[in-house]
Amino acid sequence: MDQQAITLNDVILKNNPSVFELLSDRGKNIFFPKLGILAQSAQAKGKDINATIGEAVEDNGHPMHLAELGQLVNLPDTSVFPYAPSFGKPDLRNSWKSFIYKKNPSLGETTISLPIATNGITHGISISSYLFVDEGDSVIVPDLYWENYSLIFENNYLGEIQTFPLFHNGGFNHDGLEKMMEESKGKIILVLNFPNNPSGFTPLVNEINGIVDLLAVQANKGKKIVVLIDDAYFGLVYEKEVYTESIFTKLSTLHENILAVKLDGATKEDYVWGFRVGFITYGVKNGTIALYEALENKTAGAVRGNISNISHLSQSLLQKVYASENYDKSKEEKFNILHSRYVKIREVLANPKFSRYFSALPFNSGYFMCIELKDGLIAEEIRKILLEKYSTGVIVFGNLIRIAFSAVPEAKISQLIENIHLACQDYLGK
């Protein structure tokens, strides 16, 4: 093991031994190199002659680039073409940290880490797996989950996804989660995704408190727990009773045995799916600056060893937008469009004629909702009919149909649901 990794491990052990136990073998071995090329390049910065970094530079010292590309971007060339730090751009990291506090006022003055930039939230989940999932580790996930979890946790890192039913009696299934955690051997790796993809469900305030209580019980028993909080759709909550902050707020101060890992980003929050900018942020009760810096260094080391760094251009564009006085107003306008579509699909689904063929799973937030087909109907067959006869595309999971109302104009939502209704009638009429 490299001495730089040993030094980081010693810092983590000194500040919170439970966090060290949560690290995978890869997580224990990784470090951000402070020596070698990076250190020597940093020392040479600003010198009259700098022949260290692997970038091409014009005679005037500016980053070399094609004039045609430079004309397309209204940013300084130094904010576009050079490599970005593996940690992410410092100004953007600080902006995102301030957003976390602003969007989660219950955090108060709780000390959390400085976010590390990732290539979207997918990459953030993968890097978290790199740091915390060993071969054979169980990863607890509700049974309604994004299929990419399987590729990441199982195919990439050889963990084993263990599921529990997300819903019980129309709400979050606390008993199912408790059972899975009780049966878990060794450390607990739990993934929570609210608003949930595919269901569009976020727990109510009292349900979130129930989840927190269950985790506290396990932590008090001595179990070490890492909670990967997939906040991809954070902020898109449409009902007053729903918990509007991230559960990270509560878990980051809950217990020394619980490490909360917030995985979020601009992708859905700021409608920039192709920018690929996400963040990893850590929180644990009594977490110290030294502990967080060690975790940040390991995380940035994993990023550097994986893809080197995140798009400089994407980060610079976002930072410029975040400094705009119109940013909050623009976000509110887009939220209102999605909220109106949510209200419309609820209104349409209230028609009792649809209940003969399908019913909606609980939903209150995010981009999606799911309908469950009645017995005798096969979702895949309905999907094919929708494509071939009604020019309508949906996603199926088992016997569920996922509807991305985020992608459907409000004026077409009634027709969308009616098309599903007609497709069900067609199938039964065969």
C-alpha cells in the first residue's frame, strides 16, 4: 500500500474508525497523489518556462485551441480548454456546497465535506461503489430501482443487490427495510433514491423520520452503515406533506456509525443532462475537517484514476449561470411546468374508468409515475401495442408501466393515459 494511502487511512482511523471500516479494499488503497507529476506541475506554475503539464500552449501563454471552437463559447479560454482539477473547480464546489445548505436549512451549521465533482450522478454512484463496495457485499435497495444500479453494484463491483418492497399499505415499507438491515451481515450498504426512479415517490415527513429511527437502531447495535443517497431528482416535490429536504440532512448528524453520502448534481436539478456534472458530499455525526479532507482526497484519487477529471467547460458554464441574478427565477419557471404536468396526470388518472385496467402506484415528486396493470394484462404486450398502434412509448418493469410525465406536454397527457387504456382493451379483445 502506498504511503499516501496509509497516511489518509491513519487520519480516518483517528477521526472515525467506523468510517474506515466502511471503506472497501479499493477505498483503503486509493489516494490522491500529492507527489510526482501533479506536485511538480504545481510547483512550476507561474514560472517563466513551464514544461511540466501535458497541455499545448500558445506562444502568448494561453491554452492552444481551434479558433472555431473558441468562437462558440463566450467564456475565457482558460475556463474552457485546460484540464480541470480532479476534485472539481474550486468555485463550483463551493457554490454547490452553499446550495446544499440553502436547499436543506435543517443542516444549520453542520460540518459536511466540500463536494467532489463527478461525471454526472451515475459516475458518482460508481465512484461511491469503488470506495465502499467489495466483491460479495450486499447492497440494500428498494425493489423499484433504476436498472443502472445493477450494472454498477453487481456487474462493475461484484456486489449483490438485495431488495425489499418499496411500498406497504400505500406508503414507505419500514418493515421491509428493517428486515433487510437485521439480516445484513457485516457493514450495511443502503441506497435511498428520493424522488424515486421509477415510481416518482418521496416519503412523507413522518415516513422519513421512521427511516431515520430504523437506521439509528442499527447504528446503536454497533453496525457500521453507509447510506448512498441518490438525490438525482432533488427539489422536484409537488405535495406539501412530502419531505422536501434530502434525508442527508438528518443522517449526517445521526450517529458516528452512519456515513451519509449525498450524490446529486446539475443533471436534473438544472436541466443539463448532457453536461455530466454531479457531486459527492459526505456527512457523519461529529465529522471533522480532517476526516472530510481525507475522504475528499480518496474520492478525487478514484476520479483521477478513473477518468482524470470532469469537463472544464460544463463546470464553467454552470458556475456562470449560478452567478446570474435570474437563476432562481428560471428554475422556478421550469419547476412550475413540471408541477402542472404532475397535477394534470393526477387529474386524468382520477377517472374511475381506468381502474378496470390499471392503478397508479404512490407518486408525488420527480419525473415519473408508475401504473400497475390488473391481472390478465401483460405490460410488455401493452407496450408493443402502444408503439405499433398508438405511436406512444413507455417503459415497462415487470408488470408496471413507467410514465415519464416530465417528457410529455401537458396537452398530451390525457391522450397518453387514454392510449394506455385503449391498448389494454385491445389486448383483452384479442
